[in-house]
Amino acid sequence: MKSGSRLPFAALVLPMAISANSFAEDAPGPGALEEIIVTGQKTSRSLQDTAASVAVVTDIAMEEQGIRDFYEVMERTANITAQPGVTFNIRGIDAFNVSGSGNSYLTSVYIDGAVMPYRVVQQGAFSTWDLQQVEVLRGPQSTLQGRNALAGAVVMNSKNPSHEWDAKFRLGGGQDGRREGAFAFGGSIVEDELAFRLAGEQRQWDGYNFNPTRNENPDFFDSKNLRAKLLWEPSSLPEFSALLSYSYTDADEGIRYTNTPPAGVSPFDHRIKTHNDPITEFTETDIFTLELSYELNDNWTFKSISTYTDADYGYLWDGDAGPTPGSTLDDKRVDETSSQEFRLSFEYENFQGLIGAYYSDLDVDDRVRGSQQISLQSLGVPSLLVAPAPHGLGLPQNLANMVLGIYAPVDPVILGRNADLTQAVTTRALFADASYRINDQWEVFAGIRWDKESQENSSDTRISIDNANALPNPANFVTNPQLAALVTGLNAQLFQMAADASGVQPLVDADFSEVLPKLGVSYHWNDDLSTSFTYQKGYRSGGVGSNIAKSYNYQFDPEFTDNYELSFRSQWMDRRLTVNANVFYLDWQDQQVSVQLSGNRYDTETRNAGSSEVKGVELETSFVVNDEISVYGSIGRAKTEFKEFQLILPTATYDLSGRPFAGSPEWTGNMGVTYNGDNGFRFNANANYTDESKSTNTPWTQSQVGQPTYDPDNDSRWLVNMRAGYEWDKFGAYVQVNNLLDEEYIIRNDAGVGELFLGAPRQVSFTLEANF
């Protein structure tokens, strides 16, 4: 396992040691960094005037670094890590779940104002083609964003129509069957009144892993993205504008995990997956957004944002994941989301802010059909045999081992599964956010949100034992009545588990309402240097659930965070150098924890039984050396720790206190240099660091102490990327190399499930671009 070297912290922090009076200026000089405007907090505000920790990746930065998709943005941002196609985390907090339970998520992703459903975010098929910028808001955003924003939010905005005609095209290809084509163009339909923009892209690659059973690459990817926008600015009503947007995404991808290799074989020489049945995931998403804006007067503006998203998700899965026919599973899920937001924003000389109202409705229909193989271990049979009465049979270990040997032909058990789930979540909210400049130095700001959420859930599940004919027959043990009785009883237990897991759960509903405050203060040392302190409450809604094994419904409460944050914003040397930092501490209470109540894997409930803390820092800097060269760097530290979290199993209770969150590296960072020469030569090189992390929160569930798969670490790594090219007139040709040094690393290690997630090898690609 790699340990990796720590980041060159001093080299990045050094600019902060510069005296505040040495380079401060009242106005930008030649070569100053372009002002970055943040919109993710529902107002347009300079990054230097934003106390929250926001990483902004502009269209220019994405082009210079060759960033193609959502996960590539995440991988190159401080205190953000990603497992492409699976998940990402912000400040060590997984976007979807940390403690193993709950109905809502921890990070929201928005595209042109529309929030994305869970499976669409997870697959991450969002292209960066023709985006204006991506904003990653680190830390709780619950006051303005509401549900699913306890860890943060990601806001992606595409380019709007312009009355100036323009067009651009891209064509590219590379290793492992990588190929792409893209276009974007737009202009005025009615001069100075009506404009449009169209954009489209298709990206494909065959993959770099191999499946000898199917003689194909299992990690293929194919995505299509289309976008249309229409902007209306009537000359008869110059204060009014309307922006209508439509986006379509269609993505198919295989599986990126590989089989754990035999002992002594490097996983990087064994990029093998051996399933015989297809494994593929797909999403098809339609997004509609209508944004209306009206300037009421010089100080007040009204805005309406209406969205509708229809997202279809599905998968085909090899239920046994092996090279021989066994079981298959397929899923079809539809998420329909509609939302309406009204905002009144105001701006006076020393006072600015907004008030708003929000409504959203999410309807989920999820259907699963097929079968999957589950080991007797996962079903809790070994513990059932040895556990004392009344929770088990109380057998001595040697007799239990003999019984398990008799059941070897049915291990794993093939469980047939027909399940239907419906879910409805309705959210209503009122919110306000404002700042007041007391004098030239002091500024106070505050926000508040009242959020009410209504949830409804129902399910219909049918579980069967499809290989029941392989169960041992008690009649075969007539000479041993005790063993025959054991077999009879254990067979009955297995059938009872299937029966308990089956059933119709009628509609169950619950309401949750919370008030979420934010309060802060800023001190402006001069026009280029400020410090701020912010307190904000984070929130993840409670929910309703069903204990399938015991056929009853239950309710669990919300979880909360108290977030304390100190920020530092500065610009130096005629604003050619920017140094920004945020220091934070997050206290997380009432975490929603999954508790297993018996040996039956379906006998689980969600309870508010955990607490954690997260503390750390982000430091980001950029510097314009001259008209042709710029450098940038960032460093992030996020130390996560469970303070109180017990994993309760029928046979034991495990204490996770003191452990970091799974997949949460303590240190991350990046550095890069960009050269844009007057001679047309273009060059960017960047290096990105991710520290090692734990592969799982619960190493005891799949492995035992002493086994190679017990509590493994994910690898630390430095990844170096390069893009170089030449531009002439309206054309450009580029070569790009990701993972230039061909670093070998494990993103998610095998913790006893028989597979791991390897990082991508060196990838070389070429592109041709044209701009008109």
C-alpha cells in the first residue's frame, strides 16, 4: 500500500506571509486576474466578497486543462475527491451517505437551476462542453439550498445565448477507443430581442479493463448531450427577460470494478472482470428550465425559476458476477422533479440581499426484477447456528461447521426478487439572506430558512429461493435424527427469511419542518483584504422506513450540523496574485445510522444514533506571472472522525468511534501552470494529490482480523496531467495526456467483497477545434 509524500504545504502557504500593506491596491493594474462572479448563493457576487468556501472552475480553466466531465472537475479541486461513476465527497463527506442510512443525500447538484436526481448525479455523465462555469460550494448550504446540501452543493451553468453570432466545434480521439465530437453555435434571431444557442456532444470510449468471459471491455462509456436555449429581451419592456432552457442527456456505461487478483498478482496486471451476463447502467434525462427576470426599479429585481426534470435510470446486472450462468437482475427507476422558486433581490449602497419562496415535488417509481446470489454468511446463517437461544440454535462450532458443509451446494443462495418502490417528497420553504455594510471596515450578514418536507413511501416486495431444489433433504439423514432435525429447522429458517422479506408495505408518510439560521461578520482591512467568520446550521431531513423482516413501519429524525468557518480573502501585486483560505469546524449530531436487529439481513432500521466532527482548511492561490504565464495551486485538509457510532449486529456490537469516514483522505491539493504564447503555442501542466483513506467504515462485516481484505486503505497518489497545442487563425490542434507518469493506484480497495476499483492508466488523446 502506498503511503505517498505529503503536500508541499509551505510552498503554497508562503504567499500568505506577505505583509498586508506591501502590495494592496485600490484598483487592479495591468495583467490583473479576471474577476470571478459566484452565482451559487442565488446572488451575483465577486468571489473575493464571498465568505463561503467556493471553488470556481471557469470555461477558460476547463478548456486550458482539458476537463471533459463532472468527475474531472471534482478530482482537481481541493478537499474534493471522486470515485467516477460511483460517488464523490466534499470535505470528506460522501455526497450520498456517510453513516449507512437515511432517505436523502448530503450534496445537491444543479444544472442551469434544476436539481439533479440521485442516480443522475451518481453516474456523473454531465459534460463540461459549452459550460460557463462550475461552482463547488464546500460546507453546509442548507440556508439557501435546503434539503440535500449538508456537505455542500455543486452549481453548473451553461453558456447563455448572445446577440453576437458565434460557433465552435471539436473532434477528438485517443487511446482505448476514446472518441468525441461536439458543436455549439448561436446568435440573434430578432436583433437585440431574441437570441438562441444550441450545443451538443457525444463522447465514447471502449475501456481499459477486459472481460475474457465475454471477450469485451466491461468499462465502456457512451454519452450524448444536447442543449437548447432561447433568450427573449423585448425592446418594449427593457426591464424584463425570459430564458428558456432544455437539456437532454443519454448515457450508458459498464462496470469499472475489477476482480481481486490471486495472491501475489498485482491488480494492475489483472484488470479483469469475469461476469458472463451483461452489466450496464443507463440514464436518460430531460431538463426544462424557465427563468423570468424583471427589474422593478433601480434597487429591486424579481426573479422566477421554474424547472422540470424527467430522469430514467436503469441497470442490467449479473447477479452472481461470475463466469457461469447464475442469476441476473434489472432495475428501472423514474425520478420526476418539478420546482418553483420566486425571489425578490434588493441592492442599496450598504444593504443588499434577497427573500424567496420555494416549492418542489419529487416522485420516484423504482422497479427491480430478477435474482441475485447471496452467501449464507450475508444471510447470517453461521451466526444463527452458534448463537445461544432464543436468538440462535446454540450449536458447538464443530457441529455448525459440519452443517455449513452440508449446505455448501446452496451457498450462495439464489434469491429471486420482485420489488416495487414508490416515493414522494414535497418541499416548501421560505428563505432570506442579507448583508449590511456598517462602515468601510465592518460588514454583517445573516440568513434564515424555514423548510418543511413531506415524505410518502410504499413498497411491494416478493423474495423467493430460486435454488431451493439444492437444499439438503432431511430424509437423507434418517440415520441421524438430530442432524435431520437441524436440516429441517434450518430449511424452515431460510424459507421464513424469504417470507419475512416479502410483503406489501402500505403508504406511510411523515412531515418534518426546521428553521435553519446563518450568521456572520466580515472585516475589510482594505479593498483587497478581508476576513470573515460564519456560523451556519446544516440539515439532512428525517424520513420514514419499513422493517421488511418484521413488517412494520418506523420514522427517524433529521440530523444536523453546526458549522463554524473563518475565511480569508486577499489580492496582491496589482491584483495579479490571489490568496484565499477557509478554516472550518463541523459538529455533526443525530446521524442516521443503520442498525441490524437480528441475523436476518432484512431486519434493519434507521436510528439517530451517531455523531461526528469534521475540521480542516482550504487554501487556494493563483498568480499571473505575465501576459503569457499563470500559475495556481490549492491545498485542502479535512480530518473526519466518528465521535459516537456503534455498529450493532446480532452477534456483536462494534464501536466506530475514532475512525475516519470511508473514502475521506485527510489531505488533497493541486498545482498547475498555464502558458498562452503570442506565437499560438498553448500549454498546461497540473499535478493533483489525494491522500490515502479507509476503504470501508465497517471492516468487520465482510472480513476478519488477519485477512488481507481486513480494513484496507485506498492509495494515496500524485496524478500529473498535461495538455499542449497550437492555435492559428480560427483553429487549434491539441494533445492531452492524463496520468502522464502512469501512476498505479487503487481508488476503492477490496474490503472483502472480491472486487476493487483501480485508477485509470495513462491516457493520450488528440483534439481538433474550430472557433468562428
